[in-house]
Amino acid sequence: MVLVAASAAVLGGAVATAAYGIASKSSQIFSPSVYCGPGVRKSVALTFDDGPSESTLPLLEYLDRCGIKATFFQCGMNVKRLPQVARQVVAAGHELGNHTWSHPRLPFKTPQFIDREFTATQEILASETGITPTLLRPPYGFRWLGMRAVQCRLGLLGILWTVIGNDWKWPANRIAKHVLAGCAPGGIICLHDGRDVQADPDIRGMMAALQQIVPALKHQGYGFETVSELLRPDVT
């Protein structure tokens, strides 16, 4: 009975450790990652996942009107489908990151599968846009065995988030309220200009929320930077 209890305790501890490693934004177990900048300036980074999509272009127009440069974590399948949109993101001066090829859940996948997902996306982004990303974001923020090796080989830093908008399921007012409550100097905000690898996604709720978030943060004295700028303590 004592042995059974001890074994159960060990198993429970292993499960808890794995869960922390997979999903906790502060974990470094499976791969090096960050979820905020140093906070030396009153600025935040807007990031957008799952693009490029047909809905990316209106977002680019809004960011241009606001004078904001953001970071876009793009899926290889979407880049293959809409390479011209990926190029427009770069032409507008935004930063690109790697968000895997097919937007899978990475836990329990093989290291070879994980390597292929990031490598194929790195290659198509380089070939279609001329940009070789230095940042990645794992889908759903989930990490797993094999990520550390591929990040090291491709020279990629994992980027999670300070606050995520849940903009695929919440209405605009709730998204905006949640994001604004979670912002702090050095914060990384996660929103979406796509829906996994779906064609023609509906991101109207996100866009309406963004049009509340941006002026509210500007009113509070915040500036906006790309993730790479945000992580540099020497940017003024």
C-alpha cells in the first residue's frame, strides 16, 4: 500500500511538471521563451497569430493609420495560400514570426514532426517574403519535447504573451476590457488575424476590440513596438 501511494505521488508529480512545462508561460522546461519585455519603457507589443488571411489587409490599414508596427506570427499553410498578403505585411514594416505550418497541438507529437512544422514555415517565409524569422510562437502556447532542439537549430526564441484576447470566442467589449486590464509596461498582447488555417476567417470582433484597445492605451501614455524592439532594453 505504501509503495502504491508512493508511486501515485511520483506519477502525480510528473504529470504536474509536464503540465507546467507544456502550458505555463513562465516555464523553460521544453524550450526557451519569454512572455513580456523588461518593462523599462511604457510600451507594449501587439502580436497577431494565425495569418496571413483575407482579413489581414484591413488590419494592416488600421495599423498604418495608427502609426503602429506589430509582430505577425504566421502559419506556413496560410503563407502558401496567400503569399502576397504575407509580403504586404513585410512591406508595411511589420515583424514576422514562425507559428508552425499547420497550427497543430504540439504535445505528444514526435520531435521529427515538430521540427518539420517549424522548418517548413521558416523556409516558406524566407522564400516568399525574404525574411527569416528569429521568433516563434507555438500554437495555443503549448510546448513539447523537441522544441528546444529546433529552436536552437533555427535560431528562434519562443514568444508567448502577457495577455491573450480570447478574440476567437469573445465579443469585442469583453476582449478589449480583458486586454486593457492585463496590460503593463513591456506587455505582449496576443490577438489573431486568422483562425488556425481556415480560409476567409471572421475577425470582426477582434477588429472592433482593437479599435477600443489602441486609443485607450495611447490615452494612458503607452507606445507600441514590435516584439524584438520591446525585448531590447536599449531602445529609446
